Amino acid sequence: MKKILLAAVLLAGVSMSGFAQKKSDGNGKFSIGVEAGIPVGTTSDAYNFAIGGSLKYDMPIATGTDFTVSAGYTSFMGKTILGVKVPAAGFVPLKAGIKYWFADAFYGEAQLGAAFSTQSGGGTAFAYSPGIGYKFSDVVDLGVRYEAWSHNGTVSQVAARLGFSF
């Protein structure tokens, strides 16, 4: 069931991006990214760090403003507490948002969406993530964000994404 859901989400994302490319001026870009995070708040009680990857599409919608969609996978790595290893927790976040360019290379971004737990009975959480970033070249981008997923409590992290555009 999870594989079917993931395939459907990826198909929807690719379809949306193909539609978006037709309406944009041709300057939209995909990027693939490596992500690492430090759990904060109560999340840090059980987890050491988060690691994952994502696929993102940026589509210009106005001068200095892009619409963004992203999908990925994040795994929170568990700590050992009183000799018991906390199992890793996996999530598939799907988000959409706005990226505003303050200067040629510096931007602010805010995204909203959902994070699907890969654990049985884990459910779906509301996701939000404000952040900032810097584009080093037409290919390399580094962003830092606060990200939280709310569902019967909050899973949160401060994360960085190193993206490579194509």
C-alpha cells in the first residue's frame, strides 16, 4: 500500500511539474537534494539526527518569486536510552510553497504540506517549514530551514538541504 501511495504521489508531482512547465516562461528547474537535520524540542529526546533526500521543482510566477513543490524521504535516527535503541522513524514529506528572492542569490522560502509516516499506524501530519538559502551557482544551492510535522504532538528539526539543479 505504501509503495502504491508513493508511486501515486510521484506521478502526481511529475504531472504537476509538466503542466507547470507549459505555463512558465521555461525557466523552471528541478533539483535533487541531500538533507541532514538536527532534531529539536521533544523530538531530540528520542532521536540523534535526521538524514534524507528530496526532489524539488521551482517555477517562476512573478519577478523574484517562485512557486515550489517538493517530495522526499527523511529518516530520524533513534538514540539508545537506558540500553534500549529507539527505532528509526521514516517520513515522506510532500510540500508546496513560495520562494522569494531578496537578492540575486539569497532567498527566503515557506512551504506547507503533509508528512506521511512510513511506520504502520503512523498517520499523516501537517507539515510546515520556513527557511532561507543561498544559490552558489546555476547548479548548487544550500538552504537551511526549521521544519515541523504536527500530528498528536510535533516532530521538528533544523535541517539543511544541499541541492543540485538540472
